[in-house]
Amino acid sequence: MLTRPPLGTFSCGLGAPVLLLPWFGLDGTVLASAFEPAFGQLEGVALNVGWRRLYLDLPGTGDSDPVAPSSDAVLDAVEETVETLLGDSPFLLAGCSYGGYLASGLARRRPEQVQGMVLICSGVRIRPETRNLTGVLPSRPEPGWLDTTPPELHEHFRTAVGNQTQIVADRLAAAFARNAPTDDAFLMRLRASGYPLSDEESAEPFDGPVALLTGRRDRIAGYRDQFDALARFPQGDYHCLPSAGHYLPFEEPALFAALLGEWLRRRH
């Protein structure tokens, strides 16, 4: 009898496993909306390998129940899910924002098993007051860019989206509409009490191929902390997209697909 993993998960495709962790408060379906178009473009393009994409719902989102309100407990649940789904098999990691923060933590715990990472708009210092937002550029909103977006998303989009066009807003709103209801009380407790991982300040290097993708207009995570994090990644590269904000894969999908493909090629 198969053991059910602690966290909700679904998979797309066949081949080498890639574990994908989403933004804070968003579930795996939203993350799939960002990644699946990119993987679709990459199929058969000089990679000579398939990819089994494993999308996780973090605790309090999607099909995943809350855990103790700390990032250490969240990462424990992610690690238990890895053990259930993959055992000791090698895998790649991808994470956006908080998911990237957790991905780095998982690589510190399982450096021999994690074969590489792509970290997108990733958290480095997770408390908002400790993030380096120096030099983040203001957006240049297209007139009427939010006219077709649900009003309840306007405030967040004005802050988080860098490439402020109607096409981007509509694309992102469609993805948000797929997000399952969240346990807001749990998420608030997590952010208030146990948000940083206990080893957040670790300088432990990770020797696999790493791509750090950032947006120059990211007013949530910035782009400077991620550049500083390169010191921990001897095989790391860094890309800062001038028009992108915190939802880079939705804001610059063509560039995102190209950079994702380059990272996968380096893995082989």
C-alpha cells in the first residue's frame, strides 16, 4: 500500500524528477500555470530528456493541512513528502519567493540528493524588515492595466507586479483564480512567529548548478540579497530582468522559458 505524502502534490510529465515549491499563500496549481507553458516550449529542444514535475501545496494551501507555525516545520513537511515520493533518488529543485527560500533550506539538508536549483524571486532574508530593497526601480504602468482585473487584486498587483501591462495582469489574475482557499489564520501565525528558518544565516555552500532569477522591479524580495547569495553557489549564475517584479514567470514568460532551458541544459 502506497503511503500518502504529508503535503498535497500532483505531477506533470515523465522523466527526471523536478520538485517545485510555490510563492507564499499560493498553491501548486498557480505554480504550474507559470512553469507548464515553459516546459511545453522546452520539450524536445536539445535536452534529450523528459522531466517529471512535482508541484507541492505548502501547508495551509491547496490540499495541505497546516503544521506548527514555523518555517522549520513547513520544511519538515516538505522533506517528509520528498521521502515519500522520491526516497533517496536524486532530484532538481525549483522555487519561487518563499518556495525558493525553502528550496535553499532543503538543499542544505540534502546536498547529495538535490542535483541543482532554480530560485526565482527567492527569499534570502525572509523577514520583510531585513530584506535589501535598495535600487528597486519604480514601475511604469500602462494606462488602464488593471481595468479587467478583479478589484480585490489591485493593491497587491500594484506592489508586486513590475511589468504593469494589461496582458500581464490578466495572465496573473487567471492563475490566481485557480488558487484554492487558504488557511489564512495559519499563514498569519507563520509570518508573525516562526517565519525565518533556524539556519537562515548559514553560509554552507551548495555545489550543484544554480540559477538565480530576479526582477529589477521586485518590491517584495528585491534583487540584491540574491546576488549576495551567489557566494554560496560555486556553480551559480544570476539574472536580473529589468522589467520584472515578484511574479517574473508571468511577467516575462519568454525570457523565463529561455533561462529555465539554459539551467536544465547545464544540469546535463
